[in-house]
Amino acid sequence: MIFQPAALALLLASSLNALGLAAAGLFALRMLRHWNPDVGSEAQIALERRTHLVSTLVVLSLLLSLPMLALFTHTADAMAPFFAGAMCAVGSLQANAWGLPALWVMLAGFFLAAAWLVLHRLDTRGWDQPLLLAKYRLLLLLAPLALAQAALLWLYFGGLKAEVITSCCGSLFGPAATGAQAELSALPEAIARPLFFVTLTPTLAAGAVFLARGRLGRVFGMLAGLNFLVALAAIVAFFAPHIYEQPHHHCPFCLLQAEHGYAGWLLYPLLFLGTAAGLGAGLAAGVRAASLQAEAPRLAAALARIAVAALAAFGAAVSFYLWRSNLVM
Amino acid sequence: MIELVGVGKTFNPGRDNEFHAVREVSLSIEAGRVTALRGPSGSGKTTLLGLIGGLTRPSVGRVRLQGRDISALPERFLTALRRDTFGFVFQQFQLIRDLSVLDNVMLPAVPTGRPHADIRTRALRLLDEVGLGRRAAARVQWLSGGEAQRAAIARALINDPPVILADEPTAHLDNVLSRQILEILADLRRRGRTLVIASHDPLVFETDLVERVIDLRDGRVLTVHDRSTVPMDKSACRP
């Protein structure tokens, strides 16, 4: 194990997060089995009271977990010099079998946590808490994910050995690589570039329509999700090589480094914020509960404003980097 | 208007000092009428009043206000509902020392966000109505018992609630002051407000004010008398 303050912080935070969500998950199981608001039994009233306590615990756990994705990526990047062959976060993450799975689980956890927080925010604004059951059903997904995340982080950081020879990002994203990420790397710019802008533009347009007329909210949410996948593919396929000005350097993690102007620390937060807020806006726009008739559209609009601003800034930043690049592919 | 279904309240459940203050109470309180909860000390009157007004949550059962279950309401909604629907008159007045009578009366209206001038005007009018207009600037610790209770009634009315819950409103007052308070409460009834009064003071039941009496003992409802059909049993008032 390599004792890094950030790694220890991640282990502590993920363990606390897993403990909190595991307890909440167990409660969710009991609650979903016995919930009956038509009955004023002692057991039902005890459940009702405990939902407030458990929800607070979950909010704290999730707020703790949201910045973990950025900290984990940063830590992996900062640890690269410890491993022979590692040039960026990819090398650190490949130093054992648990790094990349931990990242994927964290990624899924990030968006699920954001969705839960949106549901919770809405639920607490309705006098009859109309989203209570949906919230607790989602907890049944979040709790195992948090446990898996903590376990993977312990396995990953616990299993790191400084003498390990690992592979650099070229082995994952280079011409000789295999797998989905290699397929993305090989995607021609002539396809990836228009695809990126063709997805981003209608996403922003749907967001603008929703903000102006209150329509297409759910469509905007779905497009924000699709845009995220296309944007990640575009970063690997054509955007990263333009930043590095090297046609075969497709790594999405080297963008986080100083020699590339920390471009990733500008782009990824915008993309993640825009996507999470866009998905949240779509989710809120789809809520039809009578007690949330005013609050759901209000929250959806607030989230859509954040999403449109973040995704527009993301698109502008990408365009700026492309315009500045000297690479001709 | 207000309906209680199988309501119970247990303090310190599961402990050695577990206490069942209210047990299996089911009743309905009609709008625009005066209902009195009668019973000796420890019979559960104050707890029941707290349950009706959302000050206390039941351990079992449901409390419904105009068909809506308020016993499971999240705290933010319950607070708003308490503020808008119920005016509370407490046995010990619960006025805030060192504040003026006027400030005490205005206080429950401050969180509503209404303009300060409007609140002040209404508070002064209410103080006039209960005969305390001249004492508006006085600090509450300078008030007599009767004045303090009248200030508490004015405070209960500041948000114009349709329901007034009064807990032993005449407990610390002599007969003359008690009659003054009962006259103010009768005036509120005439103006269409719903009143629920917890009391074991015979004076309360001698007047025409009370229309319905619910007798309590050991946290249970013993009998429910309608004034028009059943004569008052004053012996039940003795603690």
C-alpha cells in the first residue's frame, strides 16, 4: 500500500459513505416491505419518523461522495511517478486489477447520487412526500454501489506496490490497443467531430426550449445523457489528439496534466456538472405529483439553467482548444 | 374538520418510565363549535391538545385536518400548518420576558413575511379588542395574570387562525378575570372560530360557551356530551 494523504482521505470517505448507505439500504429494504401509509400503526409511524433521519444520513453520505470522483482521478494522476511505465492516471489505475473498475463504479455512483439528491430535494418540497418510495428504491441501487466502491478502493490502494511495472496510456488508447476504448481511438475525426457538435447543439436547443416554453424537459434530460457518452467518445477520438497535437495520443487522462494546461480540469467539471444537472432537469420535469405541481418545474428550470450554461461553456472550451490546435488530421 | 383515529401517545416507549399519556382516542371536532376536553390532572388533556394542534406527533394513529393526514407531515409543512391554522393559548402563557406586549403578540407573524407595518397594526387592534391597548409597550413581566392571559390570546390570533386551542385558559385567574377571558373566547366563537379548550375549571362549564364536552381519564375518552342533549356533569370537573 502507498500511503498518500489523498488515498487515505478517499479510503476514509468511501468507507463512511459505504457505512452510511449500507445502513440506509437495510432500512430501505425494511421500509419498502412494510410501508403502508393508510395505517397509523406504531410500526408505520416509527418508519415515517425514521425516513427523515435516514434521508439526512444519505444526503450527507452522497455529498461526501460527489467530490470523490475528482479526488480519485487527481490522486491516480499524482501517483503516476511512483510506478515504472506510468505516465498519467491510466498507468496508476492499471497498476493492479482494481483501479479501472473503481473508476467506473465511481462514475456510475456520481450520476446516481446526483439523481437521488434531485429526487430528495423534490420529495421534501411535497407535503405528502410523493417521491419517498422512488427515493428508497433508488437507494437499493446506491447502497451496493457504495459498498462496491469502498471495497474496490480498499483493494486498489491496499494492493498498490511501488515496484510494479505498469502500462502507459498508449496501451489502452494507442493504435495497438484492443477493446472499446481502442475502437473509440480509431474513430475517424470526420465522423467523431460532426457527431459531437450534432449531439451538443440539439441538447442545448432542447434546454433552451425547455427554459423558454417549459416543454421538452425529459427530452433535454435524455439528450444530456447521450451528449455525455458522445462527448467522452469525442474526447478520445479527436479532441485529445488536438490538445496534445499528436495524432496517436488519445488518452483522456493526460488532459489533466500541467503540460497540457490542465485542460481536463476545465472540461471535465463542466461536462459532469452539465450532464448531472441535465439529467436532474429531465428527472424533475418528468415528475407529475400533484403536490409538486409548482416545485418540480421550478427545480427542473433551475437545473436546466445550470446544465445549459455548463454544456455551452464546455462546447465553447472545446471549440477554443480546437481552434488553437496546430494539428491537422 | 379535525379527526383523530386511534390516536395514542407514549412517552419514553420501551423504557422503565414508559408513560401512555393518550390511548386509542378516536373523535372528530367540528368546525365553528366549542369543544372542551375535561378531566383531572394527568388525564391527557394537554397531550391531546398538542396532538390536535400538531405540537406533538402521535405514537400511533392518525390526526386529520379537513381530510388531510397531518400526523405524518414533514416538519416544514407542519410548522406552516401550525402557524396558519392554529392559535395556541398556553396554561403558563409562554410570553417572552423582556419583550413588550406588542412584540410578543407580533412574534408569531414575523416568519410569515407579511409587511411589518401590517403586523403591527393588526397586533395593536387585537390588543385593543382584548382591552390591553394601553399596555402595548409594557414588558410582559409587568402584567397581571389576567393581562398576561389576554396578551396570550391576542398572540394566538395574530395569524388569524380558524382554530384556537386553549389549555386551561382560566387556571391562574380569579373568578372575575376568568369570566373576562371566557367572554373573549365566547366572542371568538361568535366570529366563527373553532375552539378546543382543555380545562377542569367548573367555571368554564357553567357558562354557555362550551357546546361539547369530552371527558377524559387516564388518557382515554370516557364520554362525549353534546351540550344541547346532555346536562353538564360538574362533578367530573373535580381533579
